[in-house]
Amino acid sequence: MSKQITVRLPDDLVDFMDELVATDKATSRASVVARAMERERRRELATRDLAVLSKHGGYPDLEGLAPAAAGTVLELD
């Protein structure tokens, strides 16, 4: 399910989106916005996770997670 919304963006961002579409790096302006919002959501969740870990700390069972994750290549598209 999706909702249609109207947003105003600076000209340079719209030009950038159009360039991504023109070079087949995105299928549409909407896909560029959706991808950016998904990345922002992941960033926000990671920030929340960091705050929890910083506040409560001491998770010895997770100590190997950061080094393992640092070497993991993520496919973002």
C-alpha cells in the first residue's frame, strides 16, 4: 500500500533525482525518495539502538558484533 504526498525540494535535489533516473540508477523520482526515506529510517533505528546500548551497556554476548558487521558489505538497493 502507498500514499501519494506532495513535497517541495530544492532545485538541485530535483536535478540530482532526475539525473539518477536518466542514468538508470533509479526508476523514478518516487523511488529515489522512497530509497532515501528507507535509509533515513535505518539510520534512525541505528541511532536508537546506540542510545540503548550506551545507556545500558555491558552486553558481552554482542562484543563480536561490531567487528563482524564492519566487514559486511550491504546491498542497499
